Amino acid sequence: MAKKYHLIVYGCQMNISDSERVSAVLESMKYKRIPSISDADLIAVTMCSVKQSAVDRIHGLAQKLEVLKKTNPKLRTILTGCVLKKDKRFFVEDFDYVIDIKDIKKIPKLLLYKMSDRSLYMQDNYLDIAPKYSSNFSACIPIMTGCNNFCAYCVVPYARDREVSRPAEKIISEIKNFIESGGKEIWLLGQNVNSYKDGKTDFPKLLKMVNNISGDFWIRFTSSHPKDFSDKLINAMTKCNKVTPYLNLPIQSGDDKILKSMNRRYKVAEYKNKIKKLREKIPAISLSTDIIIGFPGETRKQFENTIKLFRTVKYDMAYINKYSTRSGTAAAKLNDNVSIQEKKEREVALNKILKKTALENNKKYIGKIVQVLIDRKKENSWLGRTASYKEVATSSSKNLLGKFILVKITSVTPWHLKADPYEE
């Protein structure tokens, strides 16, 4: 009887991609994935280390797993993903195995499983393990891992080490296989995709190579660092017809002094100039950003510069985070002197502006006919995304999951579009 595993994933798209490779390893061992945590023989957790709250969540989960082990003494647990080295000593007491994500090919050996196919052990880079995709129409394709930027608030360079780019031919091969199997959307992933480099192939050239793959599919990518976002990349986005008109370009703060304290190595004027060039080349582009509110030392006046930036750029979406201390980072040595209440008030102020600009941007869609990739169903509505990453709800008696359809936008909110199916 096949053994059963349950997968728990926290964090970003890279963690999701990592978990798909963990699944591939386990299923090569004849384990079967199940939705119920209580019936599993093995529980594999892919964690996130970006925030201290994410680490605390793992400690809370470990307590639940300990209870499960009392009713099932044979249960085994594995922790992997984005694990900070200094945190491992705490987790080794909570999990049977704490494995660096780069070492997941060792799982069979740890579980004393004799592999009939030893090709899994031959992979130098864990990213070369063929993943067990969680979707058959949308895939996250890592093009690199690690980070060299050392932003003051971030542990990623310590958890994932320095930047390593995958060979372009392996990336192209993985994408071709996915598209040939019916894939409709790919996300090119990296902690900083802009710094991708494989010999003479940089990220703009890689985009063009992916764009030249035969098939009807969309290309998206994340994450981008403003300091490396070049004119060459903007031109590549313009020329590649499969690259969607959507970009997340994290600014983190609208104040130059705070950016310097964050070790972001660009200025607000440079960022705004890149946005200007993007909109000149791709007028229909939808823009989102990441913001940290209340970074140590951020004054009210400095925060007002972030408000000015929001009013100027008019984002479609923003991922707004209240600063919290993360041990192991340079910022942890600074005085977290912005009160929780002040952070909440600043968050409300930014969200108020964002809600207004997002609604204004969405109103431009009313009456337009757009293409949508349907990715899920909720109650009686089919939900999906436009090329510009706007969420759309529509209705149909047909099964639309994983399909491109045309819709006509009938109404909008700041965060959603409502539409009727459109037939030519």
C-alpha cells in the first residue's frame, strides 16, 4: 500500500516552486499526496523566513505536529524551503529532518528508500529536478536562486546564499515541456530576475528566447529590483508579444534617506524615470509595488514622500507591509522607533490613495473586450486574470478552468472586474 504525504507551503512563488520539486522527489518514491494532514505518513513543510512572524508560524505548526505524532508514532516530518541557518538549531528539535532546499534529492536516502531509478541523485542543481506542477496550465519556472543585494531588512541572501543562474537551455527545455503539455502561463522566478546571467545570455535575451517558443501562452516574471531594471529590459518587454503588460517593481519607500538606510541603492527619481519610460513604451501596463511602512528612523515627513510617490505613480496594486524586526538582518540592529499605532495609521493612508488610483485605473476597462485566463471557480463564478493581472469574475455553465476566454467588462471595483462572456 502506497505511503501518503501531506504538503504544507508558506511564502512566495519560489516556495511554491520548491514544494513542487519536493513533491516530485516524494512521488518518485511512490508516496501519494493527500489533502488530509491527519492521515499522512509523512508531512513535508516548505517554509518562509522573510518575516519573524513566518518563523513563529512554523514553531506553532510544530506543536500541532507533535500532537499528531502521539496518535501516529510512525509519522515523519520534513522541514525545508527558505530556512535561515541560525534558525535550524531550533527546528531540529521540532522536525525529524531539516533539509536545505538544495539537498532535497537526499530525501530518499534519509527515509531509507532504495531508488530503482537513481537519476534523481545525479542532479547537481535541485532546480533540475522535474517538478510536480500544482497546476497544469500555469507554472512557476525558477531561472535563478539566491540574492546578492543584502537589503537591510531581508534574510534571503543568508537563507538562499548568493545568486546562481540556471543554464538557459535547461530553462527553455522546462518551459517547452510545460507548454507542449497544454500550459497557458509561465512565471519566470528569481529573487532578482533582472540580474540573471548565463554566459552571454542576460535576462532581456532570455525573455526573447522564451517568447520565441511556439504556442499560445503568457509570460510573466518576478521579482525585479529597480537598480537593475534597464532600458534593454524595457525594450525586450516591448518587443516580446507574449510578455504580459504587468510589472511588480518594489520601491519599498518613497524617501531617498530611508532607501539608503535600507541599502536599496537607487533613488526615487531614478525609479520614477524607469516608470515613465515603461509607460511611454507600454501605455497599457499595470503596475504594482512593495512598500515597507515604519522602517526604523522613518519620520512622518519621510513617509509623506511615499504618499507623494503613490499619488504620482498611481499604482494598480501595492503590497504594503508594516515593518517588524527580523533577527539576523542589518536592520535588526536599528531602533524600531515607529509605534505600531503610527504604522497602522500610515497603512490606512496609503491604502486610501491606492484604492482611489486602482479604481480610476480599472474604470478604463468598462466596456472593453479583454482576454482572461480562468484559474479557479468560486461558488457560481469563474475567476481569472487579464494579461494586465486584473482579477475578473464571470459566469458560464461551461468548464472554463485553465482556458483563455474573451469577456466584456461590465463593472469594476478597485480590486476586481466583473464581466460577461463574449463571443465573436
